[in-house]
Amino acid sequence: MFLIALVAATLLPAQSELVFVAMLGTGRFDPALLLIVASAGNITGSTINWAIGRHLAHHRGARWFPVSEPAMARAETWYQRFGVASLLLSWLPVVGDPLTFVAGVLRTSLARFLLLVTIAKAGRYLALLILYGHFSN
């Protein structure tokens, strides 16, 4: 669960939510532990995005740069419009991962980044856990 959640939070495509719910569905895993492990993996992946953005920003526009110009422009627009609080949307598909990358490019402090991303990422898995409990009874 940790690895799929980590990969899902990077710029690589993966669906940790499906694995999370499937693991809940087996009844073989402690839901609280799944929540912690999935959140830790997802937060770690987002922190990797932040670090890459922070250290590779000067290569922006290069062909190999990990985020396309249109995706960067969308994420920067969100980030500039809503500020650092936009990281609360880092759980969203498509725009969430580039937001964490842009936070690094724009040199958001790691402490502030971790606080907001933790709220967003853990909140998403907690919501899935609650919804699963509601609909599985």
C-alpha cells in the first residue's frame, strides 16, 4: 500500500484509492493502519514532487522536464490564485500532483507544505474509509 500510494502521488499514473478500498474489502487489514500507511506513502510521494520542483526549477522548459508547460501553467494559476492553501487540493486528480511540484518550484517552506499536504492526503483516505464503512454495512 505504501508503494502504490507513493507512486500515485508522484507525476506517474497510479490509482492508490482503488488499492486502498480493495484492501479494506478483504477484511484482512486494520483500517487505521491502512490509513496511516497510505497517507505516509502519498505524503512521501508529494514531498518527492516538491523536492524535484525545488531543485529542478531552473530547467523549466527543457524537453525532459517532468511537468509539461500547460500543466505547469494550470498549477501555477491555482497556486497564485489561492496561495499556499491551494495545497489543500493536492488530493485532486490531474491538478494535485503538479500543485505539489509547483510548491517546490515556488519555494514553499517544507513545514507549511507538509502540514497542508498531510491534511489533504490523509483527509482523502479518511473520507474513503468513512464512505467504505458507510456503504459496506
